[in-house]
Amino acid sequence: MRRRLAAGPARRPDEDGFTPVRRSAEHGFTLVELMVVIVIIGLLATIVAINVIPAGDRARVDKAKADIATIEQALEMYRLHNLNYPSTGDGLSALLTPPPSLQNAQRYQRGGYIKKLPDDPWGRPYNYSAPGRNGPFDIWSYGADGVEGGTDDNADIGSWQ
């Protein structure tokens, strides 16, 4: 069985009578072409990483600010019902259940003032003091590093900001 010769430039059959299949550059990629594609993909991945990774850090800071605002609202409701803010000793848990130091427990809102106390975005509980240095109370997170002070992602995030 013989292969048909394709139309176009004449090709000479090999010794068995078959037309040899030519390998041309169109049948594959060269090493240089592959390396160029890999470099382009690497550059694109770097650009995406540079723009996406800081967004996660900003999102954590924004979440901490939103949590603090929610806790502030719950504290204001607590004060409206009980005429003062929970003491530092009672802490934020006074928003979930009546604290033992509460003088008039009938005024405490059934079900508490917040469904659940959130942890800060780094997995630590929020800090609370009443009276605060910056107002009737302070709520704060120590940021990513978990220690007082710091800059950028490690900066403290507080209700006074």
C-alpha cells in the first residue's frame, strides 16, 4: 500500500517507496519559546502577588475597625439600659451575660447586647477598659504583631481612631 503524494512541491519517496514525513519547526516549540512563555507567566504572577497580598492585610484592619464599631454600639445599648458602661473587670463579656457586679439585673436586656464577641482578625480577643484614656471606654486590638505600638499592619487599632 502506497501513500499518496500531497500536492505541492515534489518530494522523492524513500527507498521503500513511501514519502518521508518531514519534521518542520511548526510541529513543536523551541526551548527559547518555552522559556519566554515561562518568564511572562512569572512576571504576571509577580504583579498579581504584589497587588493581592497587601489587600489581605488591609482587609484585616478594616474588619477590626468594623468589629470595634459593632462592639461600641453594643456598649452604648448596655449604657442606655444600665446607666453606665461595664467596668474593666466585667469586660466585654458583660455584653453577652449580666455581670455579677450589675446592681439592677432587671434592666439587663434579655439575650444580651451582642450575639457573639468577635476575636480580632489575628485571632486574639479585643481589649477593653472603662474608663478609657480616650473617652468613657476604649476598645482596641494590638494589630498583627499582638504587642502595643507598631506601624503599618502592626499598628494598634482602637475605638478612638
